[in-house]
Amino acid sequence: MDQKHAPPYNNKGNCLYELGRHEEAINQYDKAIALDQKHASYYYSNKGICLSELVRYEEAIEQYNKAIALDQKDARPYNGKGICLSKLGRHEEAIEQFDKAITLDQKFAAPFNGKGNCLFELGRHDEAIYQ
């Protein structure tokens, strides 16, 4: 593996994630981040996904915040952060993140679903059916 370029580490992390080996995947994403700050937002998001799978939601939110700080135009970290906030029962905050993701990418279905689920959990059923 080319140890001077980040994509192979990211790809290995993705494979490890698919195998359910989330801790190992996180290590690969850390290596990618160290090598490539230009695309680090993507790697931080991947790391956040792994941490979320490990039910380490607060840590995942930190990674999504790092991704957002580097690229405010990518809907994915807002969606990931919204999912984590929802899992923590912080539905109003989650809705804010889902709305940001929706604003950035109207074709990205996941934040619509996440927002609808949060509205449902909050008992706002009339609003939820329109998501």
C-alpha cells in the first residue's frame, strides 16, 4: 500500500467498516486525515459513522463538527450529526442539522427521513407526514 497517499487508507477503512471492524476502520481514517488535510472532511465523516456504529455518539458528533468546519457545503456530516443527536434524544437539535443537510442537498433522502423520525418522536405527527 502507498503509505504517502490517503485514499488507500480511506479505502481500507471503508472495507473494514463493511466488515464490522469499526475500531480498525477508525485507525485507517486517522492515517488518511494525517496525510491529506485537503480531503479530511470526508475522512472525519467516515470516522463519525464508525463511532456512531459503536454507539459513541458524542465522539461521533465531534468528528462531524470537524468535517463541517472544513466543508460547510457537504450535507453528509450534518446528516450524521443529526442522526447522533437523535439517538441521544436531542430531537430539536437533530432537526436543525437535518434542515441544514436538506438545504444543501434536496436530493439527499436521508435527512428527510431523519427529520420525519424526530418530528414523530416529538409527537409532531402532522409535520412528520410531510417529510
